[in-house]
Amino acid sequence: MVPGVSGGTIAFITGIYDELLSSINAVNFDTLKILRKEGLKAAWKEVNGAFLLPLFLGIATSFVTLASLFKRLLEEYPNLLWAFFFGLIIASVFVVGKMVKNWDARTIVGVVIGTIVSFWLTTIEPSAGTEAYWFVFLAGVIAICAMILPGISGSFILLLLGVYASMLTAVSNMDLVFIAILGAGAVVGLLSFSRVLKWTLDNYHDLTVSVLIGFLIGSLNKIWPWKETISFRTNSHGEEVPFIQENIMPSAYDNPQIGAVVGLVLAGTVLILVLNRFTPDESK
């Protein structure tokens, strides 16, 4: 829901990332054969339905209940919201870093490359986008690929493509056609890209994780708390909303709220570290 914060990051730090990829990869044509020959119970077990169902119910609940809230927070308290998630990402870098078994020149280069790519993505100017259904479907495909990559936010990709505001409006207004088309694109992207990512983790674990750490570090540029709006755009409701923003120093901010920002950065950092103490260690 928040551009710059990746769902893949949360999956990593809560210890469900490997199981998530494995479960998604289990959804294929073989599952349909099992369903036809052995019934629903066997197919349910094959795709780890007891894991996927509550996970996706949680995602759906988040979209339905939090879309309006985050839209308001981004409009009224952007620097405070960014500060909290800035803390989440900082802590996540250290949490994910523990998953690399052997740090060497190759993994360090992986971090550097991931950081450069992620940072570059955050500097791209957002597109005005289009609400044509074919483009919405394509945006869903691309955004879901980013969502399962720690450090690259699916919602940020939607922002770059000019679909993010339309997505929030569609969820708030229960525009089922728009949601269904975006969701269909997400399903296609998820089932295809998760297989690629799972293969790289299985065969080049440390290198892949090091690149993902770089993605996290580079994404910090996007969620720097203090920003200046360079230009605005008119959304589908005729409202003026920020379009292009650039980072600025707190001293250049009218009301930097340094105390509140630092406090929320620390709160986000502590939250991740506490969560990590009570979740499985995927490095073992």
C-alpha cells in the first residue's frame, strides 16, 4: 500500500519467504491433474493451501481496510509515514544480511549492483499512465514481480507506471472491474516470476540475497522522509496530487518535525528487530 516498501521485505523478515516461493511454485498444471484424479484435499495439500489462504486473505483485508487510511496519511503526514518505513528498511538490511552464509567479493559486488539498480529506479520520473485495461493488466504483471523482491516495492512500480492513484481510488470505491484486471495481471506475473526467483535462490543463494540487500539499500532514496514536490497532477477525481518529488535536507523543510521523524525511524527499526527475534531464521 505504501510506495517504496516491499511486500517481499516483510516476507523475508517474518521468515516466510522460502515457503511463499515454494507454495506459489506448486500452483501449476500438475496441481490441476491432482485435483482431477485425487480430489480437492490432495490438491489443497500440494499447493500448501493452509499457508496461502490466510496469507492472501490478509493481503485482501489490508487492501480493503487500509487503502483509505494510507491515502490520507500520504496526503497529510507524508514525512512521518516515510520516517516509520525508513526505519523498517534500515533494520531489514541487517536482518536480511544474516541470511548470507559466506560474504566474499562476489556477494559484495552483488550488494553494490543491487543498490545501484534500486537507486536508479527511485530516480525515474513517474509516468502519467493510462487507465486502459490492457495497461492496467500489464502494470499488475510488472508490479507483482517487484512486490516479491525485497527492496523493490510493487506499489512504487505502480506509481512509476501512473497506476498507483487509480488503484487506491478503485479499492476505495470498490471498482471490481479495475481490481479484477489488475489482480489478473498480478496472478500471471506471480506464477511466472516466482519460479525464476526460486531457481536463483536454490542455485545462487548468497549472491541472490546479496543483490536483494542492495535493493533494500537503494530503496532508501525513495522513502527519505523530507521531500519537496516539484510538480502536481490532476487525478481522476479532479484533485491536485503530488507527481514528481525530490529529496531535501531537513533544514530546507518548513516544519521538519525532526524529533517525531527520528522517533518513528527508531520505532520502525525496533519493530523489525523485535519481530525478527520471534520468527524463523531462514539462514539455517
